[in-house]
Amino acid sequence: MVIGKGGAYGTPFEVDPSMPVLSSDCVVAAHIVANGTDPCTVDGGDLLRTLGGGAGLGIATLAYPVDLLRVTLDGNLAVAGVAHVIARHFMWRGEFAAAMNAAWQGEKYLGPRAHPNDGLVDVTFGRLGWQQRLLARRRVRTGAHLPHPDLTMVRRAHWEHEFSRPVPVYIDDVAVGTTRRIAVDVEPDAGVIVV
């Protein structure tokens, strides 16, 4: 069951030494697709950073249910992701979209309201001129790039968009091709990660 507003997130969990330890978001997504809610531990990636980096010494580990993003490109199912789906050209020129399940993409705080288990994907899309891109590049580390009058932000369980020309797509930082039409569907409670 997805988290409700103000609800507690994560339940105490005893780590099994045989549980797989995964170090990137794309590997976590592949694990969830193959194994469903069989838990795995995570020691890297943007989803881990969004969850605060994991338990420190003396802090109990917690199991977190997470949503899965199923992405369709030009009508064909592509790859599933757990952290983000980014459609953009080099240097974010032209139209772009950032569909966030995690709040972070590397050092960029692209989805300040994104939560990995709310059943929604937080999408920011539009285009910025070169001066606005420079300003946004400085502000994106703190999330201060949003809101912006030239960008549209939505939170949905299903989001789709058609670009004016093909745009390269990256799912959990892995290039998966280009598309003109993109659709992202959220599969709630698809997996469990332990940190």
C-alpha cells in the first residue's frame, strides 16, 4: 500500500546475509521486474540517496516498498526504472522531460516532491532558453530551479507526452534510445528495498 500523507515509511527488517546487494538503480529495477517484492539491499544509486543513504551504525535497517516506472517509447514497452526517466538532448537543449520517482538524479535535485512509494511520478517538462538553462544549472542542486514559468509540473500515476522531434531517453541513467512519444506508468508497491 502506497504511503499516505504524513504516514510512516519503512518497517524494521532483519537483513538476511544471502539477500542480494545491488549498487545501481537500473539493477534494482531489473531485480524488481524479475523477483517482484523479494527484498534486496541497496548500497548505491539515486533511490538510496532519496531515502537518506541507509542506516548508519547503531540504526536498525528498514524495508521500504518502492514503486516501479514502466516506460513506453513510441508505442513499444522499453525498460522499467525505479528512480527516474529523463528525456533530453545534450545540455538540455530543446524540449525535455524529467519523470522522477526519486528526488535525485546524481547531484541534481530534480524532483523535490518525488517519493519512491506514493504511486505517482513527478514530471517536469518544457524547454528553456540558454540563459535560463545556465541559471537552472546553478539552482538544480538545491531544487530552487522550480517552479519556473516555462516549465510544466505534474504528479500522476500515468503520464504521456509527444515531443516535436525525437529525444534521447535515459532510464535510471541508462540510455535506452530515442522517442517522440513517451508514456510512464507507475506500478505501486512493485518491490522492496532494505537499507
